[in-house]
Amino acid sequence: MGLHIIIDGYNLIRQSSQLRSIDQQDIQFGREALLNRLAAYKKIKSHKITVVFDGIDIRNAESINNVKGIHILYSSKGEIADTVIRRMSTKEREKAVIVTSDREIIHFVESQGSTVIQSTDFEDKLIMAEYMNMKGTSAEEDDHQGWKKSTIKKGPSRRLAKKQRKDNKRLEKL
């Protein structure tokens, strides 16, 4: 089962200090900078990625583009990106990981069974992917360094709730 990462595009751009400064100069440059980071991430992790933007300034509303293997979706006229993200999370449910810091979206998609990661936390993963891409390594090489000896006892008293364990398992794949 592959993950589908659904990103609230402008939310991620405006939560990032680097992308926000580019976005303030020109909104199109901000979108392109985000797509370049996502392309570097996609080279490391081959998850399906969809970025949702508000389509207010786009004439062909509800249009889908595919750039560097990343699906770009603009909301239709009279609709905001939040609505599109809610609809997609209802359809995808457990397969979806939603990237946003919008509290309303977070509460809705968690009730649908999707996993949520804050925009700032996902940005850290994008930065790490850019670094690993420049370095020429993959995440899988670093993850499997072998068995690590530990004296920490594990047991039912430390076990997380089932939903939290499932969410953590999905987030580890990012």
C-alpha cells in the first residue's frame, strides 16, 4: 500500500521562511520553488504527491497538471483548496497523509482516518531530502544500519493507542 501525500500548497509555502520570502516576490516563483523541493523529495521517496492550490487566479479551474511527477491540482471557481483536500481525504482515508497546519482541515481529515503532518515538520523532511539528494544517498541506506542494542524494556504499559501506532507507521515512511 503506497502513501498518497496531499499537500496544502499555499499553507506549506507560507509556513516556510524560505519559501515565504520567494512567494512575497512573486507567487509563481513560490510555487515553482515548492515544486523543486518536492521533486528532490520524490527522488528519495517515491510516494504519490498531490499539491492543492487555490484556483482563484487560474482560468482553467479544477485543472490538474503533472510537473516532475508531482500532481498539481487547482480548486475550481467558487471553491477553496481546503474543500478539495477534504474531498480527497474522504476518498483516500488511510492511504492519505495530509500536509497542513490548518486546524479545521486537521480535525476533519483525522476524523476520516487520514494521517496529518504539520507543514513545518514536513518542510524539515524536504530539507533533509534536498541534502540527501545533493549528497547522493538514499533514505533506505541510512535507515537499515543494522540491529541496535538497547536495554529499554518495551511492554504493554508503554504501548500507544492503535490509531497513534498506525499514524506513526505511516509517518515513518515519509
